[in-house]
Amino acid sequence: MSVSNRSAVRFVVLTVLIDAIGFGIVMPVLPGIVMKLGHVGLAEATRIGGWLGVIYAAVQFLSGPMMGNLGDRFGRRPIILGALAGFAIDYALMGFAPTLGWLFLGRALAGLFGASFGPAGAAMADLSAPEERAKHFGMIGGAFGVGFVIGPAIGGLLGEIGPRWPFYAAAVLAAGNFLLGLFAFPETHAAENRRPFQWKRANPLGALIALRGHKGVLPVAFASFWWALASMIYPTTWAFFAIAAFNWTPGLIGASLALVGLLMALSQVLLVGRVVKRFGERRSAEIGIGFAMCGFIAYALLRNGWFVFPVLALTAMQSLVMPSMSGLMSRRVPADAQGELQGFSGSIAALAAIIAPAIYSPALAWFTGPRAPFWFPGIAFAMATVAALVALITLILMRRAPQIPPATGA
């Protein structure tokens, strides 16, 4: 890999890291600013916060293929830099938001600009040899993990000054990353690999139809959806589960989230490349799902909260899954459809983010409430185990498909 390519890879990883920090930095103060702007109590703020999450995920679901297709047409650089500039403006908008309506607008725009994860993944595919893609996608996952550790910690500290300060800090981070990209990020998508933009392909259904022509993509996408649905168990229910099952304090909840983020980041950076090289992408994904299912079952059955921490180390192995699946799908499409593929992958994740709160949270509420037939705070993890099992069975049964370029061990 050339020096310029290595610099571009570092910038993509940094961009994902700063995006994750920006997303996480506002999490500790979101309830406070919702209560302040809406003049409501915590219970109503929780409901409003759920709708803010839904609108974010819904916009990202709808716009992911569009952003990917724009990257395939105009190149990755203008799309990524445009999204960074948009993030800077959007976070400032949310920081100055005078009403809840402005906050909803800000979250919708965050979903739109967050769909730039597709072009970022496509840029990484452009820069990587086929055998290196899972490793480099693992670096992206590691950046997400580190960002989700650093972001909430910074947000909590700044939130002591005031609930708007984390939004201002996120805006400054995004603006700084945009300025860096102007000088440090070259175009990665060769002109000869570009294709015309088509609206019929720039939506989730159109992308699905277009990608259907590439053999072997849809089975992996199907498995990817079920895995995304399973893995959404953590951001959707972890804090509520920890209180219901173990009566944990916010400090313990934060410590557990920081630890799992750190462990997953380390495993993605240190293990993904080695494991994929040894076992291939498909088997690595199967191994990661297997470890994750063991963790889900343990959480469903545990009654002593201190045993959670050893299990966190076990479930960190699930960091193998998404990079391996991304590599599997990336091998199965040509260079001129990498952006479309990554945008479609973003829509899959966003769809899971819409569905997960609708099924996990009500189940957890029911089985820890007064009308429950029996007390079972692990119900949501039992449901996530089933979703992960569907993904695992799909990968096991998936037929080998011709790949672009051909690969071994996948």
C-alpha cells in the first residue's frame, strides 16, 4: 500500500472515530435537553427520546443507498467532506435549538449525514486489496468502539457545565475533521469505475433489486440484517436490563459500557485480521456469532451482576462479525457498486435500529412489570439469541458464490 493510501486509510478511520465520538458525546445530556426544551419529566422525556432515535434511524435507512450511489457517481471525497461539514452545522443547530421541533430536525439531519458511513466504507474498500478488506473494516469497527468509549465520557464531563456544551464540542470536532480532510483526504474512487447516478437505485428497494444481480450478496445481507437486529440489544436495553436484573448504579452501567467498547475495539484491531486470514471471512463471522450467542444466553440467565464482567470479554469476540460480513459482501460486487453496497448495508443496520426498540423494550418492560407471568429480565437477550441463530444458520447454509475477485476460505 502506498504512503498516500495509508494516509487515506488513517483519515477514514479518524473520520469514523470522530463521528462515533460526536454521536456518543451528546448521549449523557440528551435526556436533560429534552426535558428542558419540552418542559416534561423524565418518563415523558424517555418516550420523546425514543422517537428521536426512531427518526434518526429511519432517515438513515432511507438515505443510505442514496449516499452510496452519490459516492459511486461523484467520488467518495465530496460526499464524505460534505457530510462532515453538514455534521458540524447540525450539531451547532442542536446546541442552539430553542424548541423540541428544532431538536427533531437536528436528529433527522444527523441521520442523513450519518449515512455517509456507506461512502466511508466504500472508500476503505477502494483502498484495500481484497484480502485486506476485512482487516480494514475491522479498523473502522475499532474506531467506532473507541469513539463510543471516549464520547460519553467527554459528554458527561461537559454536561456538568451545561446540557448544550457537548453539542458545541461535537460541532467543533466535525468542523476540524472537515478542515483536515480538505488537505489530507484524496479521492479514492477511480474515474473509470464511476457510473451514472440513478434514482431507481438510490433507495433501499432499488439497491436491493440492483444488488440482486450480484451472486451471493443477498444471502449475506439477510444474515447481516439478523445479526444487526441481535447486536442492537446492547444500545436498546442494556442500561434498563442492568438496573432490572442487578440493580446497578449509573456508574456501574457506564463502566460496563466503557469496558465492552474498549474490549471490542482492541479485538477488532488486533484479532480480526489474524482470524480472517486463518479461517476466512465466512467462518470468522460464524465464530463471532457463536461467541455472541454464548454471551446472550449468559446474560439471560445470570443473577449475579459481577459475573457480567468476565462475560463481556467473551462477547467482545463478536467484533469479528460485521467486518467479516462486510468483506464477504464487498468481494461479491464490482468496483463501481461498492458505494451502493455500503449504503445498502447502512440501510440494513438502520432498519434493525428501527425494529429493535419496538420488540426488545416492550418485552423487557412486560417481563419486569407487575403483569408479567414470571419475572424474566433476560427476555430481550433470549430474543436476541434467536435473531443471532437465524444469522448463523444462514451463513452455514449459504452456498459459495463467485466472487470479485475470487477468494479462498470465505
